[in-house]
Amino acid sequence: MGSLFSVVGLSVMGAFLSIASHGISDRTPLIHFSSKPAILAVKKSKDSNETEQVSLQALVETRCQSLFTEFHPIWWLFNGHLQTIYCVLGNFSKNDEMWYNRGLDFAPIDDSNLKDNTPVVVVQHGLTGGSYEPYPWDLKQNSLGYEPMPSLSPPPANSPLNTRLLRTFVGKHVYSKGMGGNLQNLLKRHEKSLRSELGHRVAKAMPLALALRNPTLEQFDDTFTRIAGGSAPTFPFATADDYYRWGSSHHVVKDIRVPYLAINAADDPVVRHVPMDGGGNGLVVMELTPAGGHLGWFQAGNGFVDRWTTRPVLEWLKLTAEDIAHIEGQAGRLSIDEDGWLREDSSPELGCKEIEGGGLFDGNGGEEGMLQGL
């Protein structure tokens, strides 16, 4: 019922508030580069071993030119609320079917024609999303021929998102409850396996989290995530606010060590604060479009609705995967521990291993009880 309430509320409130932002006169995106952009080694030609030194700003301005184009929303999704509504309620499987090989959810399912050195694009879903989200689909049949792999671990929420989200009625009772409901339903789905170790803090925190009625994101995080959202010694936290401060992405932007592009919309009703200074990091490019909503940017396509962000993202991927010269041996050393987990020595708290199951997974039908696009 909580998810249903959120969808109905989202539709009603979005329609009610839509007139306020109907007329955006200037659609020019705001793009921020560091005052000292990073200097990168770039291949002189596709198959050449020769390189030249070029600033990241010059590379973006010449090879990612669609980032500088205006986004014009389709006429009936003319503000951030409506863009977000469509992201939640839209049926995107009509444009491009998506199937994965279950496990790390690789696509395409037939990779026999891909070269061994084909780049793999790791697609990180949103806070309460999964492989059923539609935004990886744009990478499936792209001109680059890359292999998309949606990641299954959501990034931590951040303090600016949550505190500003809860300041408004719509933020608290629509968007925040939509995300809180998603997390609670996800917990219910895996209740049996998460309760297997009765003395573990995850199992101890579950009953209170499952007992919440139509929780906001902050209520769920304060009841469950701050306690069971990660491993010791970092977790547990005393409060949800302490967890948000620890996990806030704007604290680590300055520490990014690879070329990084972030695209956000000024009318995003969920993320209300964007660190546009990029932390002073020369490897970071920040873009803010006047419109687009939360994970929206829907525009009129060739006979259907498509996303403005697809072309800029593909240009960026080509630049970073093919044009920039990468130094061999930069990855950390891998090893397999006694329990069969593959780990990187520099991050022993992380690991993966193959388990039984797998097979083909239909990524077109969504997940029961889950709202996409949040």
C-alpha cells in the first residue's frame, strides 16, 4: 500500500505543481571544470601507441560535444515532477527488450561476437533500484559495442539528499516514502536468508524495520540501514544522520582518481543539492541541466520517447575507454581466500564468488512491489 500511495501521490502532486516550472527560458546547461583540469595521455589514433598530452576540458569540449546541447523535454513532461513520474510509471520495454545472464547480470546474453578486450560498462543503479531499471537498456544496442553489467549494490544515501528531501511535503510523503517502501519490500523479499544467523545485528534489526508502516527513507535508515547497512567496524552508526554524513558522496569527490562525469538536473525533486565545484578535482566534470527531473531527461525521439543523456554518456564512454591511454597494471592484486571469495588485496572487505543458480533473467517486467526510477 505504501508504494501505491507513493505513485498516486506522485502523480497528483506532480500535476498540481507542474505549472510553476512550465516556462524555462534558458535551457543552456551549466558545465563546471576545475581551474586546473587534469592533463591526460591520449592516443593519437585508434590503433596507435603514440600519445599526446591533452587537458580533460579540451577533450570534453571536442569529443563530448552533445554535453553542451540543450535538453528540450517532450511537451507533456515539461517539469521535474512529470519527468520523474514517467521514470517511475513508464513502460520502456516496448522500445528495447533487455535480457541478462543472471549472476553479475551481463548483457547481451550472446557475447560470442565480442572481442576479449571489449570494454565492460558497470552500470550502478540508484538507491533502491536493480537490474530491472531501464537506464542500462540504452547501452545494450549502442554503436560502441560495449557490454553493460548492472551492479547490484546501491550507493549510500547522502545527507544533502535526505535533509532537503524531508523539508517539503512532497519530498517526505511521496519521494521519501517511495524509496523507504522500496527498501522495506526488498528486505521482505530476502527475509529468510537474512534471518539465518539469529544473533547477527542484521537479523536483530529486521523485525523493527519490517514493522514500520509506510516508512520514509529516513525512518527506514534510522531503523535498519544505520545498523545493518555495512560491515564492522564502520557499522553500526548511532543515528541515520551519522550514517548520512559518513556516506555523503560530496565528501569524496575531491578524492576521485579517474576521469569522472556527473550529470544532474536543476529541477530534480529528489536530489536537491549538487556539489557543482567538483571538489576542486581536475578529473571531475560536473553538468547541471535546467530540466530533466530525477533520472529523466525524456525527449521526443524517433517515434518514441528517448533520453537526452544517452548520447552524452556514449560519447564520454568512448573517450574514456578508447581515446585515453590506460597504463597496464594499475589494478590491485587479486586473491581467493579459504572460503572461495575473490578479493582485491587493497580492499579485503569486498569480494565475490560464483554460486549456484543463474540462467537467463528477464529485465523487462520490473520487480513486484518495487517502484522503478527511484
